[in-house]
Amino acid sequence: MKRLRDQYDLKPLVIHTNYLVNLAGANESFLKKSVEAFRGEIERALTLCADYLVLHPGSFRGSGREQGLMRTAAAIAAAAQGLDLARQGLTILIENTAGAEYSLGGSFEQVAEVLEYLRNLVPVGACIDTCHTHVAGYDIVDPQGLEGTLKRLDETVGLNNVRVWHCNDAKAARGSKLDRHQHIGKGSIGLEPFRRLLNDPRLAHAAFIAETPIDEPGDDFRNVAALRKLVRE
């Protein structure tokens, strides 16, 4: 697998956990299956020599937010038990969410809490999704609003801990809590916020990945091209 990484110059290599995995769930049977499934995701990431494995922190429906957060942290630690992630260069990234009811990670503070619980157990960092950030209510469209949002992100998660950005425009309005990704520059975020993010020296260490819809053949290439055009040489 390392040979393929080197051949195609895949760095960093980022993969995403199956969306059905819910490590915050209150149902013991489903939680057990999610832990087993997430361990499988970790093992596949290690086999692929991936740098990062992105995970949504889950839904705490049926219990309180704090209990859900504790379950997520404990489940991640349990799934990684006996696997030396640090030695093999794999970091688990907690992704922020759109902030829907019962969903963990709708605020930077919640992402930071999960990281704090796990910091001494497994290598962890954060993945920030632009669509999720926008519909959760953070201002990333206005230049001053974006600066305030990045300041808050730095004060909670820490900008250095944000290893990956998922670049998605949004079909829904800011604060709507609706997770509907849109093509770059075609939604309620627009092009300029992406230009600012891609060229911000504070974020130069992070990978920016298009996670946009595929409505027609070639959409992935068009979205990546749109982002590349925004990067200053």
C-alpha cells in the first residue's frame, strides 16, 4: 500500500469512517456493533498507510449530551485498544457537524471536549467542514465574521490541531442546521470565503479536501479546479 501512496503522491492520505458508525449511541447492542465497525475502519486505515481517519462523533439520542460525549471517547479508545496508531502514523480526526438535534460536534467546544478526553489515549486532531460550520451558525462569509470564527476555533480546538478542512459550499442558509453540501461557489457560502481560507498562513499546515456532490460526471474535477484557482501562487 505504501508503494501505491508513493506512486500517486498521496499525502496526506485521508479516509472517512462509514457514516453508519455511531459511537455516542445509547443502545448497547448498536454501540457494540459500532465499536466493532470502527475498529475495522482503523485496521483498514492502517493497512492503507493512511495519515488521517475522519470520524463524526455521533448522535446521543436517548441520553444526555455529556453521556454521549463520554461514550464516544470511551468507544474510540476501546476500538483502538492494542493498535499502536502513533507508531504507524495514524491520527483520528473528529469532524464538526451541522448541529442537528442530538448530534455531537455542532460546536467547536464539543469537538474540543472529545479531543481533550482522548488526548492521552490515541493520536487525535480535528477535521473542520465548511458547510457544517456555516449551517451550525458560525459566520465564515463576512471577512470579519470569518476572522472571529477562526479565533474561536483557535481558542477551543486550536488551529494547529485542525489537520484537514472539508471544503463544501452549502445549499442551506447559515444557522439552518441542514447538512446539504453544494458545489464550490454555487451555494450560500460563495467563493470568497474559500479564497480566504486557502490562503490563510495560519492554515498552511492543513489539507483542504473537496467533499462536494456528484450530480454529473466530472463534478469532482470541476470542484477541485475551482478551489485551485483560488490559491495564490
